[in-house]
Amino acid sequence: MSVDQIKTVAVLGAGTMGNGIAHVFARSGYKVILRDVERRFLDRGMETIGKNLDREIKKAKIAETEKGIVLGRLQPVTDMAAIAAADFVVEAVPEKIEIKRAVLGEADGILRPEVIIASNTSSISMERRDIRNYDEAGGKVGEEAGGGE
């Protein structure tokens, strides 16, 4: 899949990093599916994005009319099946290998084969076999990059 073909981005996790990533993609014109396990996490993430947009308005980085447009590009969901429409996915869940493996495995079962999955991780190496081979049948993570033992 080429960059020009990416229209919809899914961000898995609405916490600090996830809502920031979703904000940037939505502000850049992409439709964003923001997915988390509970509505309260999504509400908090959307509230943060709204406040950050207000700050950008105050600093004259965006027009006030853009706030509604950017927020309109965001679709907060708890149902993982909603990410099926994504062309590109960014995983931004907590830095716990068990959570990352579960989320990436579930996403892999939903997404089209050509969809790129990226991980926002700072403390877990994507070269680790337990992340790269999260799916017993051979998932997508790490394979496209050609990394491995």
C-alpha cells in the first residue's frame, strides 16, 4: 500500500500517546478511528484533543472553524471490529507485552493483509521474537521490515 492510498488511520489506545497521534493524523486530513477498551478512556482522549485544539487556536496555529472539522474526522470506538476500515494502524497501548500481543493479534485478525501496522513503543524492542511473532500462524509485525533472527 502506498502513502497516497492511506485515507483512514486507526489508533489503538486513546491515552497520552494515542490521543496525540490521533490528533496529528486528524489535523493532517485523515479520517481517524480512535479505539480503546472503555468509553471513559475515549472520552478523556477526545477531551484532551479538544483542549489541545483550543490551545492551537489561541496560538493562531489553526482557525477556530478548523476545530470542528478536525474533531469530525475522529471516530472514537470501543469495538475492535471498527478498525477493519483502516488503511494504516498505529498501536499505542500501555507498555506491557501481554497487552501489546493481545491487541496486535486481535487487530491482525480484522485488518486486510495490505494494511500497515506500526507500534508506538519506547521500552519494548520490536525485534524481540515475542512481539514480532505474536501470532502463532505468523502475523504482520516485523515481517515487512525484514527484521529477524
